[in-house]
Amino acid sequence: MSIIPSPSLIEFRKLRFAYTDHPVLDSISLRIPRGKVTALIGPMGAGKTTALRLMGGEQRAQSGEMLFDGQDVTHMNQRQLYAARRRMGMLFQFGALFADLSVFENVAFPLREHTDLPEALIRDIVLMKLNAVGLRGARDLLPSEVSGGMARRIALARAIALDPELVMYDEPFSGLDPISLKTAARLIRQLNDAMGLTSVFVSHELKQTLEIADHVIILANGQVAIEGTPDEVRNSTDAMVYQYLNAKPDGPVRFHFPGLAVEEDFALVAPQKPRTGMSAPR
């Protein structure tokens, strides 16, 4: 009897994560559907990049579950985590290419590290991945010899070198000119469909995000403000969602980092400055 996979490749179940006493994600539940492009958006500090790190096992939740294909990453040992990561690709915000390696060598790196494939096959795979992002002709250049937008595409070719099931993008549109931005957005959509990927990306570019995403999650104040299709998000009457989509400075998305009440904080006695044993000049 065949097992029918869950429609979600990633699930957060009542997950809580905090760097200090203040939770970044506070008992949240969300899902990343298989084979779709999911956008993870929200104001600065909402926990979007943290959510990506939790998906990749770089961070571990204090409570709750982070399921990857039904398995809880939170409790995986090192061997299990490495096996799960072989099925993931990650595009970091600024590419994170090896500066002293050529474009070709950057893309070949994960293939040489994680497989025993012969060099002839590695060459073919690298050229195919570079061709998919339009940069096969740049294979002999160094990262310092390409533009920022090209570096992102090279990093994407490296991220898909091992044919992952899940590809995560941390702000793939940040700092790009309009043409590069449009190219990057189209590439995410085309690669997802052509390779049968599941893609999740963090972004602040709302127009491009809502154009290419199948599924949208907005995080705010440590919670999921809304989860649904782009149209469901656009038509939401939730005050937090409205504030974010319409760039309103005032609303439920908090401005102040959580802390003591103003009256309580100012009432605290300031610590005495230690004496140095020297008298003040007159």
C-alpha cells in the first residue's frame, strides 16, 4: 500500500523560538505546501529569516514542532539533520559565494562535497544549472567580476546543484535594479515549476511577491497575521494585514521593542558611577 505524502512539505506546530526572554515566534502554526511558491513577508523583526533558519535546522525551537516531510527537525541528531539538508537548497541574502573560486567552481562545490560523481558528470551538471539561470557563459569569471544580480543567480545555481526538494531564499530581491528584480522573480517561478520544487522566500517587495507566489504568510508581532492565497491576503480586512500592505506607520504592528512600561523604566534608580579616586578638575 503506497503512502500518500502530506500536502505540506513544511509545518510549524505551535512553535516558539526566542533569542532572549522575548519570543521572536510565539507558539505559531503555519504550512508550506508542496510544489508551490510560498512568500514569507511581514515587517522588520517579525521573524521571517528566523523561520528560514528553523526550517534548515540552523536554529532549534524551544517548544513545538518544525516538521520537514513529516519529521521533526527540532529533535534530529547530526546525521539525520545532514540527510534532511541534502534535500534543501538555500540562497543567502547576498549570495555568499566563495570569493577565490570561479563561478564554475562555486556551483561545483556542493557536488564535490556531497557526491562521488565523476568530474565529467559534475561538469555537465554545473553547466546545466548555470544555463538554467542564464550564466553558462560566465563560468570562468570570479565573483568579483560579476554584478550583484548575477552573483545571486550564481548562488541560485549552486543552491539547486543537488536537485533539492525545498529551496529557501532570504530576501532574493534586496538591492536589485528593476530589471534584475523582475528577472529574479521570474526565475524563482520558472525553476519551481520546471523542477517540481517547493520554494519559500522572504521578501519586502510586495508587488513582485504577490505576482509570483501561490501561498502567502504574513508574520507580525511573533504571530501569523494571515496565511492564504495572494487574493485572500489582498482582500483581508485584518487591521494588521491592512497596515502592512498599505505601509501605514500607525496600527497594530508595534513600533517599540517589548520592555518595561515608560513610567516603570524611568523610575528605576540609575547605577552609581564608580569612583576613580581622582577629584574633579576645578
